Amino acid sequence: MTTDRPISHINQVQLSRRWGLSPRTLEKWRWRGKGPRFLKLEGKVVYRLDDVVAYEADHMRERTGETRVAS
């Protein structure tokens, strides 16, 4: 399978730094089925950057208490 552009991946540490969370929080989220989709091969976890950006967009809010920004 070929694509026009390469798929970029980031690891757990990179994502934890991006969001200001601990890597352990991301581990808990994965166990609970929360957070962006991830890929796990031979014990190594990576996140597709496209999935991270989509997760961020889906959780964008205008104000506190709001459940979702209207599209």
C-alpha cells in the first residue's frame, strides 16, 4: 500500500510532552479505552499524528462545561 505522503508517528513520551501529561496517564487512558487511537507492535506504542490532531479537534471547547463545539 502506498500513500502520497508519509504517515508521521509520535511515541508516548512525545505525546505526553505535547499535552503536558505524564506518560503514565497515557498508559492509564489506553487501558481504559480513552484517548487517541494508537498502534502497538512488539510492545512499542506509537500514535499516528493524524489521529492525535483529530482527537484534539474533537475535544476543542469554547467554554467550560460545554460538551462539544458546534461544527
